[in-house]
Amino acid sequence: DYAARGWYVFPCRERPGKPYFDKKKKREVTPGIKTPYTKNGVDDATTSKAKIREWWTKYPDALIGINCEKSGLFMVALDVKEGRDGITNFNRLVRIDCTGALQSTTPNGGLHLVFSGSGKTTTNEELGIDTRGAGGYFIAPPSMILDCGSYVQMNDWTKEPAPVPAGL
């Protein structure tokens, strides 16, 4: 459904991957949850029905990764974990109406706000507020991280997301 609306998707891990030896890093690496299954990650995202069927046949429980830049989307992630409360921090810092954003909860009790438009990909671990735009991706509902929980739509995701509000 996401690809049909012009959003570029790709499969991401629903559980940690199998460890392998990384010759460049010269150490064993275990692919993490939410990392891409595909070789080029976010850059492999597509709207091709055939490719999407192929991926989800191979990885039937894969999370749905959305390439923000190719899809014309900007996402704000408000994390609630490890002592951070991004939702409270965002509401304290930002006085912007976000009701037109597509909203979903995350398995950890966080919140994703999805807008149409563009922006930078940033991380603020201290505040628990991240953004995903150019070069970034997010996990879309109804993806489920095994042994953790699901991403759940909080409003109507068949609607177009509002444009990124000025000042955000």
C-alpha cells in the first residue's frame, strides 16, 4: 500500500541478524534490529511491486522501511526509552500544530510524526528527538519487532501527511 502511494520501501530486520566477520572493520559484526536486509539499505528502496513481493517472500516478517528523501517525507521520532522522554521534550520546546502529521506509536512507547516535505536527518540522544529526511528512513506500521512490539497507526494513514510546519 505504501509503494502504491509513491513511497519507496525496503525490508528491515525484525530481529538481530546472524553475526559475520567484517573484513574492513576486522571484527565480528551482528546486524541490529531495524537495519536493512538489502545490500545498499535505504538506497535500495523501491515502489516496484515485483521487487517488494520478492523481498517479502524472502523476509516475510521484515519491518517496512520507508526512504524519506525519495518518498518526499520528513519524520520526527520522539523516543521514550533509557531515561529519555522525547514526547515531553518536544511538547516543551515546540509550539507547532502537528495534528496534520501521520502519527504512529513505536514499540517502546515513542511517537513518530510523518510530514510531507524535506529536511535533514538528525539525532539528539539527550532530548530523545530525532529527525529523518535526506538519507534517512523510518519504520512504518504495522511493522512488528519480534519480542518487543508493533508500530501502530494513531490516525488515518490513507490521508496525505500535512506539509512540514514552518519553524519545525
